[in-house]
Amino acid sequence: MPQRSPTACYDTPWKEVLTHAFHAFMQLYFADLCTQIDWSRRPRFLDKELAQAGFGDAPAGRVADKLVAVYLRDGSEQWVLVHIEVQSQRDDALARRVLAYNYRIFEQHGRPVASLVVLADGDPRWRPSEFRIKLLGTTMGITFAIAKLSDYADQTGMLSVSRNPFALVTLAHLYTQRTRQNANDRFAAKWQLTRLLFQRGWSKKRIIVLFKAINWMMTLPVELEERYWRSIRLLERERKMEWITPLEQMFLDKGEKRGIKKGLKQGLEQGLEKGIAIGRGEGAAMLLEQLLTQRFGPLSQTTRRKLSKASLEQLTCWSTAVLHAETLKQVFS
């Protein structure tokens, strides 16, 4: 009987790549709306405004939300709420939740918001796109644009040759869903996508971002994960290039696997030792801040102040907690 794959992580990979390549996201999933945006003006991610609305941190493994300010071709600035469902079964509360999120931002900041929803579940028939209540001449509700990942299930060939980075994210998500019951099949799919990264001619930054997404999402059992990392090193030597340094590898991995966890712990310890040499733990705080940002996204000013004022003992404790924590809150608790 084939070995089952470990539980996948979806939320963090989507958030990371959304921030890195929002234009590509719009091109692939919302092409008609993409043409209405003035891409000569750089989008701004409004993490602070999203947190103020009360839902900056989504339930683990369920949804990823991003609030982005873009300029339209008519010169006006508009806000776009990107809401991604990554659950494996339908949720009849989704449309109502989109309405609540949209109106909460509008009420908090007095700005209209366009809601774009990516349905990444496994049910091709589930396609909620509105929520409405009509009562005694009163209508309350919302209609929102959706993209359905399962629509790309029979387009894997096109996605494999596409230069859109979200084509690889889509493949990673679809392959992860398909290989829940077979870890060997997931390893093969993960290795296939990893090799594609070397063939695109992308910048090192883009390769690292996409590698993290693939690695976080397509989780493997310990022995296959170790085999995967050995294969990466061989591929690097074949191409005579090292694009993942030991420090970057430490940032890229979730730290849940036996062999990688050891490397992560050693890297943190080395960083802490360097911090001692620099004085007052600044180096350790800097390293931990980088690691937390890579794992959980941009940190708030409050969190950064907490790191800068922490003792070396506190930093060491938090660094150890990173090895197991699934959320930023768990690190500090």
C-alpha cells in the first residue's frame, strides 16, 4: 500500500508568491480585469489596513487574504481584496464571509474594494460568486469575481511550458491535491516542478520565492524529503551553480523534517553566536527577524520592536520555537 503524503501547507506559499508576482497572478486568473489596471504604477500591499480590519491572519491551511492598492487606467486608485480558499471541501459560509470582509474594509477606511476569489478546493462544481438577501424591498449582498483552480486540471501541459510564475504555483497545488494518498507520486511531481525552475531563466529571487512555495506546499515524509534535498545538490553541481546557500536553505524549509530541522537548528545557533560577537544580540535578532519574515510574511512594527528589545535568552527560546510553530503567535507563546 502506497505511503500517504503528509498534510500540505497552502496558506503561506500563496501569500508569498502573491506579494512577489501580483501582476502574474492577475494575468493568469483574472485576465480581463488585469487589462483595466495601470501596471506602470507599482501595486502597494496594505498589510496594515488588512490587519486593522480584523482578519490579517487567516486560519492555518484555510485561506490567504491580501489587500492591494492598484491604479486603474483612468488614473484612480482602487483597493483589491484577494481572498483564496484552499480547503478540500465546500464551505457554504464563503460568500457571506467575502461580503463581511469587503464591507469591513469599506467601513474601516471608506474605500471601495474589489473582491477577487480563487477557489482552490477539490470540488469542480462548487462556484459561489455572490451573496444576497432580499427582504421587504431591501437587497443586501455582493457579487464577486472567481477563478477555479480545478479548471486548470486538464491544462497541465500548457502550465508546464508557461513562463507565468503562477502556472507553477497552480501545478504545485493541483499535484499536491492529487498525491494525498501516494508520497512517491508527490516526490516525482515535486522534483519535476523543481527542475522546471532551472529551465525558465528567472532571477534568483524569483527562483527562491517559487522554490519556497513548492517546498512548503508539497510536503514529503522524512526519507523522501532528504532524498529531494540530495537531488537538488546534485542538480546544482550538474549545472555548476549554487542558487541555494545553506542560510537560504534554512529559511526555505519549514523545519519539520528530521535532517533539515538539524540544519535549521545549527544555522540558528550559528546566528546566535554571531549575534553575541556583534553585541547585545543584534545579530541574533536580525537573523530571527529574517527567518520569521520568510516563514510568516512581513512583520508588524510591534513584532520588530519586540525582537529588538528581547534578551539573548528570549531570542534563543523563540528561535527554538520556530522549528515547530505553524503560526507567528505560536512562536511567541
